Amino acid sequence: MIGLVAVSTTSSSSKDGESAEDFIYNIQSKINDYTNAIQKELFGTIIQKESSIENYFKLPITYVEPKQLHEISNVVSTDLELATSENKCIYDCIFSPKHSFAKMMIPQWNKQFTSNKDYLEETQTIIHDMGSYKKKMSGAESYELDTEKISKIWKDIKSNPSFYDKYGFVEWNSLKYLNQSSYFLEILSIMNIMSPIMSLTIPFFILFFPFLILKIQGVPVTFSAYVEVLKHIARNHFIGKALLSMTEMTVDKAVYILFSFGMYLFQIYQNVTSCARFYNNIKYVNDSLIELKSYVNYSIESMDNYLQMTSNCDSYRGFCKDVDTQCSRLKMLKRELEEIYPFSHSIRKFNDIGYMLKCFYELHTNNEYETALYFSMGFEGYIDNLLGVFENISKKQVNFASFIEDGSKNTVLKKQYYPPLMEDTPVCNDCSFDKNIILSAPNKAGKTTVLKTTMINIILSQQIGCGFYTSCKIAPYTHIHSYLNIPDTSGRDSLFQAEARRCKDILDVIKPTENSIHTADSNSSGAVTVTLSPEEDGSKKPRHFCIFDELFSGTNPEEATKSAHAFLQYLSSFKNVDFMLTTHYKSVCKKFRGSKVIENYKMDVKVLDNGSFDYTYKMKKGISSIKGAVRVLKDMNYPKEILDIIAENPNTAS
């Protein structure tokens, strides 16, 4: 018969062009659809989504007009190690994040900078006032912000797949509204707590329930007479007989009695365990709500102080409006949590269980509370970032920049240094862009570090209005381009092809902006995909800052020199472009002697009597004539035979 069915199915399917496997698959799919429909009707659709602070909180800089907001490309971020590094990234240096919320803000800082001078100057004012903010928060109710604890509690509330089962909430979709009734939840809680006592007393209640029925019906029977009847029945029951005459008990009856008694004890054990679990969960819910209550109070105080501090900052109005909205929602939550008190073994706390569970469920389902709490986490991270900047300014490790009109003066950075060296004794250098800069030096002299330092400080100045220098005057840039760490044969290009492609990408951005404004995207140079006319932007000509490390080093020195000279000559013709370049090729430097738009600098390196180098890491005008490659080989203990061959052929063409 089975074979006939299979043949029939196959032949039927073949007629419709459908195989037996497809037929079975379709049947299973329909069964799954029906099952899912029933589950949705009973329990609703539970979608576990990974939420993050970034979905709810945006930094104030993102509220700046889009035309004055400029993207940091992935290339620039990676080259400068802004957000990620094997040791300490740049944003860790400037913000000194003290907790997880602050660290979560780093990826947001890594996205954009602005040319809005009003915003940057107001940011400086806010950072300057963080001292008074800190004093106000210190004078508030003492609360130690534990972000790890808050995150753990919030994750359990929002992302726990067994939330309903663990805390005893109704899971049926059509009855979920009962979870918002504190009275209903109180009754459920009483049932959970009383379950061990009920399981222990139910057998005795069953025995004496008939006596109550007889009394209700008016049957004249005394309790003692009822007990005698029970004894008589027990004597005639095989369990009673077995207990009265243990010696005559058969094995099967003994096993039955032991099994029944064991099941009774096991049921009591399960109920006691369930009650203990419920007790622990209730205590956890209470402790979690108390922690959230303290956190919400702290966050409200923090937001109120911030709003007072920024009341006169026009460029912060959009951000402050959102802060005020979420602060109002937190105040609503605060009112709900005001009736939650620390856990104790008291009648009052017992009566509060239903309301406590209702609040916990509200946090799980209320989207406004979710938005407000996620926003507060991002806000506290942002505030910690500002406090980190304020502390660095107080230590004189960081200073404020001043912003100048484009064309009135040139960008000047005084005594700037590389941020990761802030705890050491860093060497400081000045950079003035009245002319573009070519920097020559032997290996290990620090020229690449100078490039990175300058670009880092420009980006920080156009994000938070300060940087790692004693002073800075800057005409804000709209585009940042980096030519560092060029990838070689790992892809389709040779090293020189990759270098040439990066330079071409940069030129493609710069040249169109003679007559148009561009916003950066994430291609190799920060090249653009969206174009706005100057009329649409309402601003002056866009400004570019570029750094080039060892330009065209992937080809032979002769062609590299010619190519670099032509490229720099062309690039320097754009008055809205400032650039710095490092090179080992003296021939490139010599071609720009006496130039009105390019100045030669070198890293000061002293050659000692024993032939070793004393690196000062200081910039000075001029062209370096020191060759350092052989010195590096010696320092790395290369074989003497190799070094001797090099010494015998000092003038071999490279």
C-alpha cells in the first residue's frame, strides 16, 4: 500500500512537473507556516534585535548643517590610528575614556569633522565649563556610575529570550495586557510563593474536604466519627493493610508505596526549588530597579546641568532639544520608580511585588523608555569624553585653537606633538603653512610622525576645538587626504600603481572643487560622490589638507623624482590646498629651492664621532644630506660581510 501511495504521489507530481521531494517540502513549509501562525497568535512575534547606543544617540557635531560637516575617510582614520591601534589610539589619548559608555562613543567621533567655526568655538566654551559641571555633579546625591552593571541589567531586560518565563509573566499574546496590572502580578507572585505550602497541604485537604461537604449539607457527623471512618477505609485499602502489617507486604506493593511517596517528595522539592528561584528573581528585579532608579536620577541631574551650561549655545540647539526630550522621558520613568525601595523581608515589600514586576515589564516593552535609556548611555559617554578633554587641558597637555577666516592668514600650529607621547617628554615642532612643506630626513628621524601629528591636530581642532599643541590658528579645512601606508601587491596593483591611484583619487577631489563643493565618502582618498555648487553651500571655496609619505617610492629614483616634481608643482597651483610631504630624494627637494609656494625642511640629525646618529626629532629649514639606511642595517646587526660590500661600493647607483 505504501508503495502504491509513493507511486501515485510520484506520478501525480510528475504530471505537474513537481518532484516528490518538492511536494514533501511544500507540505512541510505549510505545516511550519501554520505552526508559526499559531505561535504568533498565542505568544506574539518575538524578534531579538541587537540595539546599540549609536541607534539612539548622536554626537552634537552631527547636528551641524550637512554642508559644513565633512566625513573622515576610512583611509585617514586607519593611517592616523584615530580609533584603533595596537597600543593607544588617538581618541583614547584626547578623551581618556573611563567607562564603557565613553568607549562606545569612539566610533562616532571617528566619522566626521566640521568647518563650522561657531560650533567649534561654542564647543570650546562647553569644554571650558566642564569644571563647573563636574562640581555640580559632585555636589549632587552621591552615586558611583557603574556602566558595566547598568549594561548587564539593561541587556537582561531587553535581550533575554526567556524573559517571560524567567520572571513569571504571561506569554500569550492575547493576555499580555495582564502584565501591566500590578494586582494580577501580585496574585501570580503569591501563588508562586505559596506553591510549596499548597503542595504539602493539598493531600490533607483532599482527605478532609468530604467532611466539609457533609457539614455544609447538614449531615449530623462529628469530626472524630469522620476520622474513625477514614481509619476504617484505610484498614481495608491495600496501602493501609501494608502499613499495618509490614511483614505481609509484597514486593510490588512496597515498590508502589515507595514510588508514590517519592513522587510526593519530588513534587515538594520542585515546588520549593521553584519558590526559591522566584524569590531570587524577585530580589534581582528589585535590586536592578533600585540600580536603574539611581542611574536615572543621576542622568537627569547630568542632563539638567548640561542644558543650563549650553543655554546660550545656538549651534547646539538641535542637540539640546533632543537632550531635553529624553530627559523628560527619564523624569516620567523616575516617577514610576520612586515607589521602589531596597529589598527587605517585610509585609510592605511583599505587597510591592506586583508593582515592581509591572515596572520591570514596562522597561521591557516601553519604546520611549528604551530610547531614553539608550540616549542617556550615549550622553554619559559623551560627557565623560568632554571631561577627559577638560582634564587634559587642565594639565596643559592640550590647548584650544583659534579659528581664522580663509585667506586672511595661514594655518599655524605651535609646539605640537604626537598624542601617544603625552605622558612622556615629547619633542615639539612648529608648522606654518604660509608655504607648503617638503620634509627630508634619514630613516627613523621622525618625519612621518610629524605628518601624522599635524593632520591629527587639524582633525581634533575641527572636532572639539583643541589639540596637542601650545597654540593653533587654523582656517578650517573641508577635505582631509592621506597618503600613508600605501598597500602594494596584495591587490591588483603594484606598489607604484597603488601610489599613483591614491594620488589620482586625491586630484579628482581637488580639481572639481575649484567650482564646486564636495562631501567625502569612504573611497581610498576620501573622494566624493555628492556635489554641491558654491551657491547651494553658501560658503567659500573648499579647503584641502594633504599629507604624503615618501611620494612615488615604489618606482626607480629617476622617474620618482620627475613624477613627484610634476605632481607637487601641479598641486601647489591650487591656493586652497595645503600639503606636507616627506621624501628621501634630495633631487625632489632641490627642484623647489627658492619656491614661493613650497618650503624645504629637514629633521635635525646629528652624526656622532662613532658614526651613529643622534635623532633630535626637531624640524628646521633646509634639505637633509644624511643617508641613514646603512645606519639602520648596522643597528639591526646585519652580517659584517653585507656591510663591508656596501662600504666598498659607496657610489653604486640605486
